[in-house]
Amino acid sequence: MIEARAKAEGAAIAWVDQCGLRSDAAPPGRSWAPRGRTPIVRVTGKRLRVNVMSAVASCGALWFVVFTERFTALGCRLCSGRTVPTTCT
């Protein structure tokens, strides 16, 4: 059904995936220190959070976008500006 609709509209079919990435400034499990001294790992406490959305189309095209807004606010910005209609699945 999707393939027939895309063919009728002259569209490419794109498979879309999304994920959120977060950098926690937690200290690593191990560190180095001279023998007999406890290793001290200083962290800033700053955290970074971004979202990533990517798509690959049946024609072989690849798109991706990294953004800080919520996924619900993104809409279909990933494929905006395309000259060929795109059906996202």
C-alpha cells in the first residue's frame, strides 16, 4: 500500500528513526593515581542533551538532523526543502 501510493505520487519512501543523547558528567569507574593515593576525578556537573533524527530513503538518500528541541516540536523538518515528495514510515 505504501509502495503503491509512493509510486503514484512519484515519492521516495523514507525510513525514519530518532534517539535522544545525553552526556552525564558522572566519573568513570576507574582512574589513575600513584600507589597508595585515592584517584580524584573532577567533573563540572554540566550536562548536554540533544536529539537526533535520521532517515534513509528507498532511492539511497540519507538525511539527518541534530537538534535541542523536543521531538514533538520537530514535525517533518528532516525532509523539508526536498523537491521530491517523501513518504516517511
